[in-house]
Amino acid sequence: MKAQVLTLCKRTSQEKKAFRRYLEVGKNITRANDSTKTLGNKQANVLLATLIELLFREEDKTIFVDHKFLSEITLCSHNQNRNILNQLSDILNCKYRSCVKFKGERRSYGYVIAFTHDGEQRISTPELFYNMEVEREKLL
């Protein structure tokens, strides 16, 4: 599994990053564990964009990722990866499993990740769930 999600550009027939739009959305999303702060660090935004793109590619909207995959994206240890996933818990439902049979394969020491009940709506229309005007005023 690659750490970066790439798509084929129809015009140039070259691979390009597919999660640019999710990076823009991630800048306005507040943390699940502290709603006064946004996802400030770059690792959380890139991880969110990558996981969302992987989830949308799956039919059942469920993926399995291990700590090695998460560390390739965030360049952090497993403790910091757990903290970043806690920040994203209002969008993504992350359950740690030491051993699980996932899609017919035995996988171990990783997270089963899916959207929460309103996670897809939070990504597609973040202005309904997050007050973006307040965040813009803080920056000015």
C-alpha cells in the first residue's frame, strides 16, 4: 500500500496527487478533542486527506492501516499517530486491533478505519458543522 494516493490525469496522462481538495477542507476543521483549535499541524491534514481518499475508493468504506503506513505519512511515532487519530475522531471511526481478519486476510497491529455516522457529510459540507467565520477572524 502506497503512502500517497495518486490518480491519472486525463489531460496529461501523468499521475498527480488526488487529495488536494481534502487538504483545503482540513484547514477549517476543528479538533474532536478540543473544538477551540483547528487541525493545525500538517501531519493531521495530510493524514486526513490520505485516509479519506482511501475510504472513498473502497466499496464498503472501510480500510485497515498499520502503524508503519501511518508513520510514512505523518513522520511521527505511534504515540503521536494515536493522538492525531483522536483529533479526527468526529470524522473517522478508528478502532485499534491487535489481530483481525480483514477482507479474508489476517492483519495484525493496526487500525480499522471507517467514517462516523456523519463523517462523509462533514467532509463534503464542512460549513454546516464547523464555524469557519470564527476561524477566519482569529487569523486576522
